[in-house]
Amino acid sequence: MRYGNPGRLILATFSSDGESKVKDLGIWDIVVVGGGLVGTATALGMARDGARVLILDASDTSFRASRGNFGLVWAQSKGANSRDYATWTRSAVRAWPELQDELRELAGVDTHYETGLGLHLCLGEAEFDKRAAMIGRVAAHELPGDDVRMIDRDELAGIMPGIGPEVSGASVSSLDGACHSLALYRGLSLAAQQAGATLMSNIAVTAITPEDAGYRIDADGLCARAGKVLIAAGLATNDLARPFGFPEIVLPQKGQILVTERSAPVLPAVTSGLRQTAEGTILIGDTKEETAEDRSTGAGMRQLASRAVRLFPAIGNLRIVRSWAALRVLTPDGHPVYDESPTHPGIFVATTHSGVTLAPAHRGPLAQWIMNGQRPPEFANFTAQRFQQPN
């Protein structure tokens, strides 16, 4: 497989009197607005296929779900109400080993991807019954190789000794696992540049305007032109996409995570709320709070710590060393949006709260659709127009 020349990091220039000049960055095949997990994974796929790709990434102070997530590579709960979403997620999960190998080859980054068994633990019978109903809808799709199922407390205790007395059982899938999410973020960024993409950091896009047969993108004293633009800007997506006929697509939801001190291995499997990292720390997550405030709160931390000890009492012996909060980028129905503008061909939008899990699909089928028109069949149900309000 051939790759283009390694990408470059370009900095703005200034005149002798200190005033910034508009720097023309030239013509590109595509400009990607947003350098998070979705934008860099898609840029990697397009650059790998020979496209000239420019990534414009906003300030490090931006609300970044890419730096605040739990790191799950998770399929079991995706697609209960959508066979297409279930299919799309499982194809991405199965492609994760290939992505990990590519990031090692191009970027020298190990994401510490682990798989083999993923669990969602339930407290009490009501939680178990609610989870079982949802898992039943997923299993009803009868997707090839999908082994998600519910297990009772006795079977769970054989897999995960030390569970608390209130734990009633769990859902389990052999497809699920986790990675080091910050390593993934770094690996995708470096790999995209090594494949030929150019990354510009701390650059906020101020305007996207039609020009000739393509578009002009203005950003902090810089301008670039391209026949195609991908808006993958997280919570900034609505403002950037609205002029091109898109409805409101994204909304924020806060999640908080706790981190314990390092410990000898105590968790034999990855769970959706507890996972032990390669360094030995245990991540405890996560809350679901309908707010755009991205700071940790005492109430959220108490909620997480209380549930963690009820699930696995030994965690109560460890000290909490830090906490963080981040904003998820959600769509109204929780499913991805991959769409082209209904009014301006060549303007694309991509957003999902599953940037870790779906990274292989973004680097593969999503990138191929944008550059070559190879539209995956699932995309018919991932359009933004499903959120269009009737007149």
C-alpha cells in the first residue's frame, strides 16, 4: 500500500507591523473542519487513498469529547431500535484490529486495544429486566456472529468474582472491549499526517462560502479552497452546517469520570462502567447529565463512586486521584449523521457520540463515500433530514 508524503503543520504568518495577513493555503481535494476522532479518522482514510486533505482543528480549549471519553469499543447496546446502526457498529468493531495495526505502522502508537469479553453489570432486578428488554431487541436482528446475551448472577460471578451483593446479572458480548482513548486520538492524528494529510491546529473556521466550482474556507487569517468540505466539528457543527440546509443536528450531554490510584489487576473483564487501564488505574464512569456545563461536580462524583462500590466492593479500598467531565456530542435519536448538503453538493456532515468504536468505519466506508461516492446502504437511515421540522 502506498501513502502520500507526510503531512505538514502550517503556521500563520504576520506582517512586520504585527498585523496578520490572509494566508492563501491553496486548493485541496477536501478540507476537514474538526480534528477530533471523527475528523482525523476520516481524513486518514481519504489521505490514504491519495486525496489532498487539509484538517483545520480548533482551539485546545474547545469542548472535546475526543479527549474525555471512556475508551470503550462497544457494540452490544448499539442498534436496539435500528438494524442499520447495529450492523454499522459491529462491522466497525470487527475492523478494529486492522486499525490498530495501521496506527502502529504509520504512527508508532499502541492504543492498548483489548477485546474478548465486555460486560454491563446490573444492580437489582429492575435494572436487569430493563437491560434484558433492550438486549432482546438487539438480538432480534440476528446479525452474523453477534453473541450478545443476558447472564444471571451465578454465571457472572464465575467470570467476575467479587461482585457486590446487589448485582443481579449482566449483559455480555465477546465483540466488546476498550482502548486507551488518548492514544487513539494521538494515533489517528499522526497517522493521517503520515498518510499525507496536512493538519493546522488552533485554527477556528469563520466562514465556508461557495466559490466557483467549490468552496472557500476562511479561518483566523487563513483561507483555503476545496471542491469538498467535511464538517466534523462536534458541538460547533450546527452553526457551521446550518447555512447549507441542515437542520439542528447535535446537542450536548455531560459525562463525568473518576480515576483511582494504580492497583494490581482486579478487574478480569471490561465493563461499561468500570475498566482497568494498562497502567493499573481504574476508570469509573459515567454520568449522563442534560447540561452544557463541562465541569465535574461533587454530586456526580458521589453518584459514580457509590455505584462503583455497589458493583465491585473492593474498589472502595482505592483512593480517587482525579476526575474529569466532558460533553458528549449527541444527535436527538443517538444515531450517527453522515449526510451531504441538500442545497450545496460537496458539503458533508459527520457526527456521532461513538467516535472510538466507529473509528475504523470512518477511516474506511465513510471516507470512501465522501471521496468516491461509494455509499454504504446503512447511510439511508443516517441522514440529517430525519431531524427536519415540518413547516
